[in-house]
Amino acid sequence: QVQLVESGGGLVQPGGSLRLTCAASGSIFRIYYMAWYRQAPGKQRELVAGITSSGSTNYADSVKGRFTISRDSAKNTVYLQMNSLKPEDTAVYYCKLNVAGVVGGYWGQGTQVTVSS
């Protein structure tokens, strides 16, 4: 059984920062892609940032230059450093792992990020 535990969400003022963490545990053969998605009320879930096993990253245009994704492969953990937060970043943030041999990968339970004054 694989578990993803997310942490780091909360309420922050515009311009502030948060760091999200997603730690995976259990029997994982090989993680080849780790990513953060978000879903705001009434909107579809969207990819925020992703990182491959070799360290290549990709970002949504809306967060480029403000968010940074990183990973600790030894700990099966992915991070999302979010700076210069805006009210439109308010959403539930989910981590996702694409794992060899598992169709659809694994999703975390989500963590709420609210940017408001």
C-alpha cells in the first residue's frame, strides 16, 4: 500500500510564501515523475509543476518565476516552494506520483492553500 502525505498548506497574505511537502511511503518500485496539481472551486484540476527522475522540471505559465518544485529521491518526497503568492493561487493542492507499473499513478489527499488579506 502506497501512501502520500501532504503538508504545508494554510492561510497566507498576498505576496507571502508557503512550502508544500509530499512524502510517499510504502512499496514503490520506481517513481519517474512527481508533480503538484491544484483545483480551485468551480474549476478543473490543473498541473502546477512537475519534476522527472532526472531533475527536469516543467511549470504552468501562471506560476513560472514564483514557484519551484524539487525532490528528494532518497526520501520519495517532493516539495513545492511558493513565493509571491496571489489570491488566484488559492486552491486545494494535490501531489501526484507516476510510478512504473501503476496505471494512473498515486494521488495525495490534498492540502488547502488560501491567499487572502
